[in-house]
Amino acid sequence: MAMRKFLNDPEQLVKEALVGVELAHSDLLRFDRENQLLISKSAPRQGKVALISGGGSGHEPLHGGFVGVGMLDAACAGEVFTSPVPDQMLAATKAVDGGAGVVHIVKNYTGDVLNFKMAADEAADEGIKVEAVVMDDDVAVQDSLYTAGRRGVGATVLAEKIAGAAAARGDDLAAVAGIVRHVNERARSFGIALSSCTPPASGKPIFDLPEGEMEVGIGIHGEPGRRRAPLGTASEIAELMVEAVISDLKPASGANLLVFLNGMGGTPQIELYLMFAEVEARLSKAGYKTTRSLVGSYITSLEMAGASLTVLELSDATTALWDAPVNTPALRWGV
Amino acid sequence: MAMRKFLNDPEQLVKEALVGVELAHSDLLRFDRENQLLISKSAPRQGKVALISGGGSGHEPLHGGFVGVGMLDAACAGEVFTSPVPDQMLAATKAVDGGAGVVHIVKNYTGDVLNFKMAADEAADEGIKVEAVVMDDDVAVQDSLYTAGRRGVGATVLAEKIAGAAAARGDDLAAVAGIVRHVNERARSFGIALSSCTPPASGKPIFDLPEGEMEVGIGIHGEPGRRRAPLGTASEIAELMVEAVISDLKPASGANLLVFLNGMGGTPQIELYLMFAEVEARLSKAGYKTTRSLVGSYITSLEMAGASLTVLELSDATTALWDAPVNTPALRWGV
Amino acid sequence: MMDAATITTWMNEIAGAVRAERDYLIQLDAAIGDGDHGINMTRGFDAVVRALAQEEDGTPGKLLTLAGKTLVSSVGGASGPLWGSALRRGGRALGDAPTFDDGKLVEALQAALAAVVDLGAAVLGDKTMVDAMDPAVATLRREVDAGTVLPVALRRAAEAAEVGMRATIPLQARKGRASYLGERSIGHQDPGATSTALIVRALERTVAGSQ
Amino acid sequence: MMDAATITTWMNEIAGAVRAERDYLIQLDAAIGDGDHGINMTRGFDAVVRALAQEEDGTPGKLLTLAGKTLVSSVGGASGPLWGSALRRGGRALGDAPTFDDGKLVEALQAALAAVVDLGAAVLGDKTMVDAMDPAVATLRREVDAGTVLPVALRRAAEAAEVGMRATIPLQARKGRASYLGERSIGHQDPGATSTALIVRALERTVAGSQ
Ligand SMILES: Nc1ncnc2c1ncn2[C@@H]1O[C@H](COP(=O)(O)OP(=O)(O)O)[C@@H](O)[C@H]1O
Ligand SMILES: Nc1ncnc2c1ncn2[C@@H]1O[C@H](COP(=O)(O)OP(=O)(O)O)[C@@H](O)[C@H]1O
Ligand SMILES: [Mg+2]
Ligand SMILES: [Mg+2]
Ligand SMILES: [Mg+2]
Ligand SMILES: [Mg+2]
């Protein structure tokens, strides 16, 4: 089974890659091999609320790339596109709790929600305060009480940074969880795929996308989107994304925005910046002010070609938290 | 002509993307549209040696992503995989010269060398001191006086950072150029492609690489490598890369190394970290100490799947320069 | 009467079945999910077989509970907690007895189904494993209540699971990843319902083989 | 005698020829380079045509120099400075005269070739544009010296360029990007030699058309 991948044994991929993360970033984090966790070297810190997240692998740098100072205290890595198991989240929760409680940032997928829930229940049994917040920012999915609801995608990155800064400055458990919830409420995302990706364990592309077509309204697990459409120009696609996100988010007129133009893993930067310019032109025409931005591949689907747009309506408070120092493998400033 | 790309008009791609870079990083740089340059907002600084580089586009974040503080003062962007024209390098040189002279960091390709040379000659005519250093760190190409010589690849990123720090602390023109030369001399690179890439203007993959094969000894322009071979495991490929680089570089026994594991644009981080672990295991077994590392896609060939390894033998001086603060779109620490 | 060996054999049968159908389950999940269901189920039941191999002197209830815990700790995804809780709850229903009869089996499977519904909140017609599990349990209970011998009752339960499984094809998913596809989920068979049918068939073979 | 119109027509002819062969040149360059030669030449000579259209009252020397400068400023890559310097140096050789004769043409082309060699340091057999340019210039000079009428002399020069171009196929490249391929460059025709042959053919057509 030959894939276009640097790979030894697909079953060992996640562990082998995490060894590399630890080697490259041993100043920031350590790898707990038994529980498949990346844990910040600065955790636990007595009295600080801890933040953990986790999910399937294949979305790198999410989440392990955000472990360090001012963001996550630990990340639980599942197999590729498969939620981690409760034992991992429980171990992470215990490892990072500094007595002030632990926030679980959970992306809304049945698997993630159920596994995190089981871990939180067990942690509570062991006397650790846990507040779980479920992220569901993907406007491609029509929200409904009777379905699994919206997916958690790009806003997760922003919530981890912003709430991580709140925890670092000493906010309490309810406050930190409240900030995660606030970011989730004031952010929306929408994604487009130009190619499928190939999970290493199966060795086959998840879907077959002919050249000249695109998947509209995708998540981050390589799954097909809400619909297939003829491939548009960058300009047309930007229009589609901005319209989907803004019509749902409905920012206040003239609002300050954080615009996060994310690559899905196989899209080169030159295209991401082109898309950012297209998005920006539309947002500023609509009277919004992009006061903060993030362009790059931060929440990915292996080597998928594609991009997602996340827009967060900023307040002065969230702006300050975004600007606060952060030192992780994938996001770093101010230190 | 449908490609799997976010694209409007291929002829406008570079300019449109640079608009996005400027919008996203207006705190650091500005876009000179006429000359297709990204220029640091902190340039020119009176008395500081300025650094410029440039080359074809499609290698992002190289070079524009390294314009800012503590690295490049300006970057000249050619069309995709095509060297910029002398007018651009001349304009950049004039824009950033602070009276202390300008270092041109040139990757060794006939086109880049000739175009930079013409610009340097003209700049000299206009009274600006220019020192050009040609990077040629790619061990895949057998060096010879009678050929175009080795290609300049990954060491360019390291030279831009390290020499940028030297310029920032006030080194003079000869010293800064000397540091670029030193990095070039003490660094070697080797690359592998698992897929071709598709330049937007032609819309066709440069070569056709069947699944299960790899191109060994590639550069960064999507060109085929020195040879084609059956795709190996990550472990075998790491062996090949380390052997090629180390046998040529011949670091002192027990030397401190900066290990740069670079993605070609379409390879996900999970694979890069896996490769980094494999490389690391071999280097430490050989008695070397990886005291600094960089893992990510920093010098790319559009969406090519592949990776390159660059190893730099560090001295205390280059280590300190590497650690010095840098603030650019793609590399940032200490500030 | 059934005993610990029944549980062990059943788990072995499941492990074999999901391994044999691994690629098919992957393919079904790739169409409307993320393509890992065959991998998840194989990883999980392989782990169960390994765990049970260490634990040969347990009661049936203890073994089934251990199987459930092992799934929870090794699968992840949606199917891990769902099937894990199901088997755990089923194991608890079997109690401490060294053997169990047909009625107790029905009770255990009923408890397993309840665990899935409690956790996942899916109802019949949501295009999930419930669509295969619910009719299987209902049929088994009806047949056992009517005095049908267990192998036959289980054959009918397995058939009911397969009918339910196929009935997921025209449905639009309302739970799990497939729900994100909206109308595009229509026309595809649910992977979880498919592995559920394999699990019931494995039970049928287990019981038929021991009689 | 030839004049400014000869230069303008020649440049127009080249622009048309490289545009017509754009994809072929891309394909040749993709095999042993980076696939942009057709794009580079098209961008460059389109720019030349536009520049000359603004400059209709120049001398032939001035126009050819302008063409060269325009190539330098618009092409990039290896071919930009090489062809740019070639035409610039050729233009300088034509001097300020409003017209030029066959001998002066030979002199200009000889100067152009010298510019390429000065800058690129390629020798015959390195698998570059020199392999087409050198025999073309040598042939033209020999024929003109022998008194052959220019259209015929240019036809033979163009044939010599094409022979040289085809002769690059079995060579291993020692200059330019193709040299990075080592032995793998063998068996492919050099793109720069190919566009050079087009350029000489364009000159032949220009002169034939004006006579
Ligand atoms: N809420 C739910 N209730 C019951 N079953 C569910 C639910 N959500 C998902 N499933 C089942 O799980 C199956 C998918 O399992 P799997 O692919 O292993 O996990 P994941 O969806 O996390 O990748 C679906 O086919 C469906 O039958
Ligand atoms: N040193 C050199 N001397 C003469 N011609 C050269 C030299 N290097 C390259 N060339 C010519 O340039 C051609 C490639 O041009 P082009 O593709 O436009 O530029 P690049 O190689 O920069 O992409 C080659 O086919 C070769 O004929
Ligand atoms: Mg999954
Ligand atoms: Mg080129
Ligand atoms: Mg799945
Ligand atoms: Mg070329």
C-alpha cells in the first residue's frame, strides 16, 4: 500500500509524530507516551485554571501545537480523525489541574463530546472541578435540536488562545469557561475543499473529487461537504465564504473583527494570502474593521487542499487577550 | 483550465497574494506594487546594513514571510518559479539602504544569479555598496566548476535569520556578508518529493510521479530530482537524507546542530514531525547534539508533497544570532 | 445455559467479523462519515480479545463489563463510548452469576440498547446503529417470550438487524457525523448499523456453535 | 538595406512564434527544468512588442537596445538576462545609423552571442541556447562572407540553429537548471535552444517578407 506519505506503520504514526513534537519543542512540552498526551512543561501551576483540548489527529498543529505557555496546558491526541478515549482526557485533567479546575475545550462531534463527557464525569468523581465547553462554530451545518448540531472548527483555535490568556492572567474557572463560550458565540466558520485527503490507516482518499469541482461546507475530518459545486474563482469562493459567515454571525455594524483564513493542509500560502485579500476586500466594503488576523494552516485535514474562514467579532477584552503573550510550537508572540 | 487552486487570473496571482500579505502584516511591512516588493516598515534604518533577498514565487513563506525586524529588509517576488528582474532588486536595494550597504542573499540558480548580478552592478553605479552572497547548500547536485553548481535551498532561511540578527545588532557590511557565507559553508540540504506540483500559469504538473515512487534529490522549483526510486518508509528516507547531508557536511564530532526539517508545501505537519523524529534519532546516534531545530514548511514548492532536511553546524556565535529576537510573518520569537 | 465461554467466543466472533469487513465498513463510513469505522471497530474488538484472554476465570457479567471498558479505552470516536457503554451496561445486567439463560440474555441486550440511547439520544430512523440494534433486541425478546429456541430466535434477531441496517439507506442522518451531510447522507447505508448487524450475527453463530 | 521596421517586424514575428509554441516550450522545460520557458518568452516578447509600439521613430540600434532592456525588465529567470543582454549588445553594435546592411546584421548577431557567452559562460555542447545560437551566427557569417543573398543565408542559419537545437537532445546539461538533473537531462531537447531556433526563423521570415 503506497501512499504519498512519509510513513512507517500507520498504527504507530501518531505516537511517532508526537515523539518528534517533543524532540523539537522540549523547552515547552513533554510527551506522555502511555496516555498519548502532550503536556506543557509549565503545568500544573498552582491556582491557575488549566485548559485542555484534544481530538483526532491529522489536524496539526491543532491541538498539540498549541500546548505551552498562554494557551493549552495539555492536548489529547486520538488516532487520525478519531476522538481520543476518556482515559486520555482523564489523565490530562489530572496532570494539569492546579487546584483551580480544568476547562475542557471540546469540538462538537458525537465522538469527542461522548468521550470528553465520560472523562469529565470520572474527573468529577475524583474531585477535580471540570467545565466543558463544546465548540460549534461551523455555519455549514444547519443547527437543530434534533441533529448532532454544528461542528466545532476554526473558532477552537481562537478560543484556545484567548481563554489560555485569560487563564494565564488568573481568571477563575467560571470566567475562563465563560470566555471560551463567548468566543464560540461570537465566531463563525465555513470551509471549502478542493481535494480529499487520505487517512493513513485506510490508504484511500475519503472521497473522489474530480478536478474542476469543489466540496462546499466541509468540516475538518476529510468528510465531504454539504454540497458539491463547480470550482469557482478565488473571488467567487471568498464571496461564498464571507456571505455564509457574516449572514450567520451578524456582527454589529462597523465591528472589529479577527479574521482567520485557515489552510486545510495542502494549500500553499500564496493561495491563502490571495484568499485573505479577497475576504478582506469584502469585509471592509461591508464596513467591518479587521483589526486582527491569522493566515495559515492551523486546523487541518491532513494534506487536503482547501481553506476555511473563521470570523470572530472582537471586544476590547478579547482583543487584549488575543494580544497577550503566547509561546507554543505553532503560535508565538510577545515572548 | 481547472486546477485544485484558489485562483483568479494566474498572471495576477503573485500581486494579488502580496496584497494579502500586506493586509495581514501591515504592522511589519508594506507592498510596493510597482516593483513587486515587500519592504520592512523598519527600513531603511540609518547605519544598519540592510538585507534583501528574492526569487521566484511559489516558495512561500520564503522570502516575503521573512521581511520584518531582525531578518530581511525587503524581498523581491518574481513570477512563480521565475527569478525576479533586476529592476526589482535595484528598487529594493535603494529602498532599504541606510548608508551602511546592502547584502543580497541569492540562491544559486542561473536566473537568480544573473538578475541579481545586473541589479548589483547598477546599484554600484548609483553609489550603493552591495555584497552579494550566493547560497548553494544542496548536496544532491554534484559540485563542479563546469556546471551551474549546487542549488541554494533550505540554508537560505537560516542565513536570512542569522545574518538578519547580525545586521540588527550593528555588524558592518563585510561582517554580515561573512556570516551569510559562513552559514552557507556550514550547512547542507537534501530534498525528496512525493508528488509534483502544478504551476498556475501552465496548469499542468511539472512531472508525473506514480504513487509508490519518489523523486530523490530535488530542488525547490518543482523540477524532478536526481533520480527516481521506489517510495521508502519514513525511516529509510530519513536514513537517506541524513547520510547525504552529513557525509557532505562532515560536522565536527559531537557538534551542535541546527536541524531544519522542511515541508515542501503539501506535506502535513504530522508527517514532518515523524520525519524529524527519525532524523533526530540518527543524528544523536551519530553523536551529534541537536541544540536548535525548526520543523515546518518554510521554503516550499507550491503544493508539492515532500520534505527537505537542512543541517547547520552551529557555533556559539551563530546560536546566539539564531536565538536573537525576530518578528516577521513566518518566524517570530523574543518579541 | 450460557456461561463465560459464550461471552469470550462472542467477542472473538465479533473481532473476526469486523476484521473481515474492515474495508467495507471503512468504505461505508467514507461515504457519509470520516472513513474510520472499520478501523475503530477492529482496533476495539482486537483489544477486547486481548483483554479477555488475560481474564479467563471471570463471570460472564464481569467479562462483558470488561469488554465494554476495553472498548471505551481503546476505540474513541462515536462508536467507542456507545458500544463500550452498551457492553458495560449489558455486563452489569448479567450480574455475578456464573451462567445465564435466554431471558437474562434478552435483559442484557435490552440494557445495552438503553445505554446507547441514553448516551447518544438517537431514536429509530436517525440512521444510526440504533436502527439495527432496536429491531434486533425487540425481535429477540418477542421470540424468546414466545418460547422460540435461542438459535432460531437469534437468527430472526440477526435478520431484523439486517433489515434495519438496510432500511437506513434511504434515511437522512440526524445523528453522528453523517448528519453534517444533510440530504447527501440519503442513499448510503449507515456504517454503525452495519457493524451492529455483524455483532448480532456473531452472537447467533456463537450460540449455534455451542449447541 | 534593413531599417527600424526590420527590427519591429522581427520582434513581432518572435512574439507570435513563441506564443504559438508556448505550450511546447513549457513542456520541454518541464521535462528538464521548471516548466516556465514558454511563459517567460511569451511575457517577454509581448512586453517588447508593447514597448516598440510606443517608440516608432527610433533607429534600428535604439529599438533593438530597447527590446533587450525590456526583456531584462520583464522576463526574469535565466532567459531574461541572457536574451536581454544579447539584444542590448546587438543594438549597440548597430550603432546610430537609420539603416544597416547584411554585414552589420552579422556583426550585431555576433555581439549578441558574445553577450550570452559573457554572461552565462556556456560553451558549445553544454545544452543551452548557445548550441543553437552559435552555429546560426557562424553559418550566417560564412554565407554572407561568401556573398549569399541574405534570405538564403538566413534560411541556412535557421537550419543550422535547428540542427544545433536537435543536437542538444543526447547531451547532458552542464549549465542552467537542467544541469541539476545530471544524466536525467539526456534525451530531452533544450528549451532555450528551441526558442533560439524560433527567433532565427522569425528573422528569416522578417527579411524574406520585406524583399
Ligand atoms: N448519537 C448516536 N447514537 C447512536 N449511534 C451513533 C450516534 N452517532 C453516531 N453513531 C453511530 O456511530 C457510527 C460511526 O462510528 P465511527 O465511525 O466509529 O465514529 P466517528 O463517527 O466518530 O468517526 C455511525 O455510523 C452511527 O451508527
Ligand atoms: N548559463 C547559460 N548560458 C546560456 N543559456 C543558458 C544558461 N543557463 C540557462 N540557459 C538557457 O535558458 C533556458 C531556460 O530558460 P528559462 O526556462 O526561461 O529560465 P529558468 O531556467 O530560469 O527557468 C535553458 O533551456 C537554456 O537554454
Ligand atoms: Mg472518526
Ligand atoms: Mg524559471
Ligand atoms: Mg467514522
Ligand atoms: Mg525554466
